[in-house]
Amino acid sequence: MRILISNDDGYSAPGIRALAQAMKRFGDVTVVAPEFNQSGASNSLTLTRPLMVQQVEDRVYAVNGTPSDSVHLALTGLLDELPDLVVSGINCGQNMGEDTMYSGTVAAAIEGYFFGIDAIAFSQIERGWAHLDCAAKVAQLVVERFLENKAKRREAQLLNVNIPNLPFEQLQGIVATRLGRRHHAESVIREMSPRGFPIYWVGAAGQPKDCGEGTDFWAVRSLAVSVTPLRVDLTDYSSVSAVESWLAK
């Protein structure tokens, strides 16, 4: 297999290095990732300036752009052949509920999915890289099971995986989930700059709101690995007919 790996923490982050090592079990690995941390970059593409790519190691490339830039460049000219799988992470911190809309980690996987390639995003629940070896082992196990069932799927699939920071033997299984929901984000933090004008820090993400059984929040609270199948179609199909009716008036 040919496997493309990216992330939003940067090409030198411990998480992506652990993931790249874990994925070598399945085939040839190429890393194309942002030069610096791009957390919260979502699916943004850089369109106002050219991008630079630097080969920093054998089969490791750093891009002075976003996670989506990195995967997009890899798939549209940087690589000689398209990969069979795009894997993103392992992220330093959770990507659950509405986080998936902001996450550069998930966005890197989505970019591969846009090109019709199977894609999986991996994140650890807590920051700090504790038990990263366990997360890498989980990533191996998820990819192994994913590939075993590949023949049963006609179309590419996109998965979002969140892993508790625990030793492997303490995990309570791997479960399929849906996205939960959060309360709205906390208020911005206002400070004064050294030069006397106000500056603002975006507030912390909201606490879980919809975290019942079957959600990603419920799974990790139960010490299980959460695997959520995602789709990109944002259409609210239940409202199409209603909108059509009031437009007709």
C-alpha cells in the first residue's frame, strides 16, 4: 500500500512521527504536513500566496501552509502516485462534536476523502502526548480492521477516531459512534497589549451537551476508543421541501 500521512500539529510533532512508524506495517509511508502548528485551520486552502515545500527527511515534506494545503499538494502533483489511504494525526487533543468542523486534523483526512481516497483522522483525548505508544497501537488496530473490510465497500470512507490517553490494557474496547454536540463556546478573553490596545483570545470550547450513549463523548468517557464515520454533505434534506414551498410564494 501507499499511505499518505499529514496532521495539523506540524511535521515534527511526536504524534505524526508515532503514526508514521505505526503505518509502516501496512506499506510505504510518505509524510506531507504543515511546517508549523495549524490547529483550528479547518479546511482552509492558501490561495493568496505560493506555497513552499521542503523535504526535511526521506519521504518527509514540510509545507508552509495548512493541513488541507499539504494533502492537496500531495495529491495534485507532489506525489508520483496517489496513495491508497490518507491518515491524519495523531492529534494532541480531542476532535469530537463540533470540533470536527474546526479541526485541521480532520480537514487533512477530508481532503483525501474529497479525492475519493479512504481517510482516517486520529486524535488523543488529552493534550501532552501521554501514552502515545498506546494511541499508535490503536491506530494500527483500527487500520488493520478497516483494510480487512475494504472489499465490502464500494466508495471511499472517512473516519474520525478519538483515543483516551491510557495504557492499552485499560481501554474498554473500540466502538462505533456518532458525533455529540457541545454547548456554545465560552466567552472571549480580553486583555490589554503592552502597547495599550485590547487583544482577544478565543474562549475554550463548550462543554459536552449531547453526550448520551452512542456519542463520541460517551465512548471516551467510558474509556473506549471512539470511531465515528463522517460525511461531507451538509445539505439539510429534511428542510429542502419547506424552503422550496416558501420560495414559491
